[in-house]
Amino acid sequence: MAKIKNIIYNDQISSSAQNVVLNVTGDEDALFSVSVVRSSDSRNYNFDSATFVTTTTSQNRLENLSPGEINIEVPAASGGDTYTVTLIANVHLGTTFSDDTFVRNTVITQLADTVVTFTATGAGFTNTNVGQITASAYNNFSVNSRPVVKMDKKQITVTEGNEDLGFFIQNTTIDSNNGEWNSDAFYWETTEAIVTNPAGDGVSNNAVTVADLTSLVVGMTLVFHKGTGLSAVAPGSATEISSIDTDTKTITFSTNVAFEDGETMTFRAFGPRLIRRAINIGIKLKKSTIVLDQTTTSVDDELTSNVTSGASINVNGTGGIGVGATIRMRGLEKSEDANAAVIAAVDIGTNGGGLTGGAITIENCKIKASSSRPVRTGTTIYVDGSSNKVFLNGDIIVDRLPAANQVVYIDMSKITTQGTASW
């Protein structure tokens, strides 16, 4: 009796149109037939036209095949699909499968497209969409076909207002207006309701039980232990998931928190490693930089006498200016202090407010002025190191997509520091 030994194929394929190859192995004299049905509409594959058709004819079944390759042309299906390939051994001609059966069904799953949205967010920033990737939830992208979000001086929107004190780059490079950032700034967020606190409702404890552990993994950060939105309450200290008991659905944390029954917890998975473990998406970051646009303001009231270190001057707007930023301007004198000329205070309540007025206090320098050589109204003051115009550059490369649509955030608080009005 001739035997069909194995069927080698990919059980998952992407949503794009493609040629699917099944390799049937077995004895040379083994014979079988094959047919294919698409699940979404129960159409049969026509081997002659290489399409799925409603009618059933002899072309929907190949007879008396010998071991070797079978090619099936699968159309694109953004919503996914499944294909059942049926092989029937020709028992009457002396062929069975190696387990002595004569029918074998194999199912090929065409994975649906999912959308991954990358959003920059953080205190002082308005959520900014930096790009989307739409592709099949398929984990075998070749190096040259991996989806990429390219950020080419992508401006991250800053919340406007009088108290806009700009942002500083945490990791600067050639100057204070240029820097770098890394993939630790990525995070994915989810919520989960507490079923019970084993120590008692509201009692400080390091464990809770939940109804669902989906996408929760060890190492995730507990951002809020109670409530959502503006009313959410954060733990008193840094808290992470230290262990998960899948049998009892118990989460153990690194610190004690006053967990309350029924309250909503918010978790974040920071960095590509934890995000991959949580939602099965692979993220890489290349050529990532951050740039601040040049911030400027100007002298509001003409200066006719020296302004010494520690004194303030009225300016035409303080937007994007924070304490610690350095300044450059006509009349600035640095001969008396080796340290950089910096802004020591920003007063948004003086001289008409921060959008069009305000005042700055200078330090480690003086401004030389006299009635005969004044620093005139409108003289430009260049501010380096802080800005309200923030831009990200880099390539976000995805080598694996999740099974469902997801949002991955870029935490701007890990890249920038929000400016302040005083030291």
C-alpha cells in the first residue's frame, strides 16, 4: 500500500494576494485528489482559472496527483479568510495516509489587516498622531518589506496658553536645541478592573484578583490604581507587576497599594520588549533625533542703562521660554562671568502676560546699555535650549503586527523636560 506521509505548508499567511504552496510528501506511486474551499463565501477553487467560483465542475478538483507541490492562488483579503484544503487518498488505487486514513483536511488562515497608530503624548503636549501602519497581523515580514513610519521633522503639538514655558531635551547632542531619544519612550496602555483585594477593600496590599489577565505581563507599570481620566489616582511610589498567577488570576505588585474592590487599574508596558510580550507587536527605532525650533522674543521697553545679573527685563512674550535656557542678544556682556548667560526666572504675570508680554530675569551676564547707546525696543533675544516647537525624527520599523488594532504611545516626558518659571 502506497503512503502519503506529510503535507508541508504555512498555516498562516498575510492578507495580500499570493501563491500558496503545499508540498505533499510520500511514496512515488501514491495517488490522491485535492480540492479547496474558501470559508467566507463557500466558493470552490478552480484550478484551471486559478479563481474561487460559485459553480462546481471537474476543474474544482485535481485527480490522480502524485506527491509534489500544489499551487493555489489566493486573492487579497484585508478582512482575512480561511481556506480548507482537502486531500483524498486514492484507496481504490492502493494509497492511504501514513496513519491508514484516506482523508486529510488542512486549514490555511489568511490573517486580517490591523492598524497600529503611533501617538506622541505627555504633560503639556496635545496627543499627536505621528503615523499609522496598516498590514496583516503576520510575523514573517522580510527585511525589505517591513512596514515603516517615517518621522521627518514631525511637529509634536504643544498645548497653547499663557503658562507655556517650553520644553528642554533630556539627551542633547551638538547643542541644546538638538538631541536623541530611544525606544524606551514607547508604551502601550490597558486597563483592568479589580475583583477583590485579598487583604480587604482599601487595605494596603501588594496583590489583587482580576477577571481577565489578557495582555498583562510581568514588568508592566501600574500607572493608576483607582479611577480614570483626570480623577485617576497614582500609587505613592513606582509600582510594577512582579508576578501573575494564571490559575487564581492574582496579580502581585512590587509595592503595597490601597487597592479598592471594583476600581479600575491602568497599566503601561514600556519599551519594545514588554510591548511585544503584551500584544505581540515588534517595534524597532532607527535614526531617532529630536529638534527644538529656535525660540525668540524681543525687548519690550527700550533699555537705557545696564541690566545686571539677577535683574529682569520686560519682553514681548515668554512662550516656549523656561528657566535654565541660555540667551543671545545685542548688548549682552559675558566678560564678568564664565558661566553661560541663562534665564533665572520667567514672570508671566508681568507686562501683559505670557503670550504677548511678560518678563525674564537674566543671570551670569549683564546687558550693557546707556542713553547714548540704548538697546532698543524690538531687539531680538535668542533663546536656546527651550522651545514650544518640538520635532521628532526617526524610523519606526514594525516586524510583527498584533491581532487587533492598537495604539502605541511615545511618552514625551521620557524625551523632554517641561520648562518651569523659577529654579
